Amino acid sequence: MAEPIDHNKCRILISNDDGIQSPGIKVLEKVARELSNDVWVVAPEQEQSGASHSLTTRRPLRLNEVGRQRYAVDGTPTDCVLVAVKRLLRDRPPDLVLSGINGGSNVGEDLTYSGTVAAAMEATLLGIPAMALSQDFRDGEEPPWQTGEAYGPEVIRRLLHLPWPEHTLFNINFPGVMPREVSGFAVTHQGKRAIALLLDRPGPGSPYGRARDRCRGARRQ
């Protein structure tokens, strides 16, 4: 078990899978700056949702400075953490990695697909405490980012004050309600859901449906 982390002396690295310009990472920056004055952001140049724990091996990666202690990488979330820890911050690696805030929850089998969770996982493999943070939302509505912003600092502080289990990351999901509707905190186990059941079959009116129908017609002829 690692000792509790003093967030006042903590160097925090932020990454995500929604990209450097996503609203969630901007919220997470605000949260992190409530905890520490030493915050770095290294995130994908483009959205990498569903990238899981993939990394780039067949071409060089490009690291672009886009602001003070803010960098974009033309790669995956895993690439971002590796570039940050092994190159950009190699003289003093981060004490904590925060990944998110993802637009949408990461529960059940989502964890195996999520680039948000993968960034936290890569940090954990490198021996750095890490948390993945996600904001749930209701279909047809914008994510209530205010909830993650309101409760993020308290949740992170609570976890930092605990002895940290080795080889463990924390996966945090904020409920899809406004801050005043949050009733408390809960620790739970990972659930299961059959994500394959969410796959849609293209209808006849879609380009894929039309192409399928043409192929069927050709076979009949």
C-alpha cells in the first residue's frame, strides 16, 4: 500500500480520450487547479473515444505545445501518458494522473473499450496513482458538467487521503443530474452489460442499406 498523497505538493498530469479541446478536460483542469498549482495537460489532438489501450508504433508521434503546460499529441490516450511521463516530464514525473472528464459514463464492459480508463491504466502500469473520471448524462441532453466540477475536488481529496492499493486505479462516474440532486457517494463493484446488443442494423434508407440491397440484387441476377 502506498502512502496517502499530499495534493498540495502534487504534480498532476491530465489526459483524456475526447481530445485537448473537449469540454470535459477543461472542467478537469479547473478541478485539478483546486488541488495543486503544478498541473500539466497532455491529451490527444483529435478525439480518441473507444481507442482502449492502443498505442502508436508505426510512425513518429508529434507533440505540440498549445498553451502553458498544455500539449496535444497526435496519438492515443496511452501515447499521451507515455510521452508525458517518459519524455516531457521525465526529470520529475507526475505524482498523480487524472483522465477525463469523459462525456458519458464508463461502467461495466465500457472499461475495456475506454480510452479514458486506458490513460489511467497506463499510468498505473508506470507506478503512478491514477483516476479515470466520467460524467453520465441523459439521452438528448448535454452532460451536466457542473456536477463533476462541483464534486470532483472532494472525491479526489477523499481518495488521496487513503493508503493507495498497489496496481489499482479508481474509476469515478458522476451521476447525470445537477449538483443539487446528488445524494451522496457510493463505492461499488464493476457491473456487466452486453454492449453488443446496442449495435444497430442499417435500414433500407441508409447508404449501407442501399449498398446491401444492390449486392443482393446482383447475386440474384
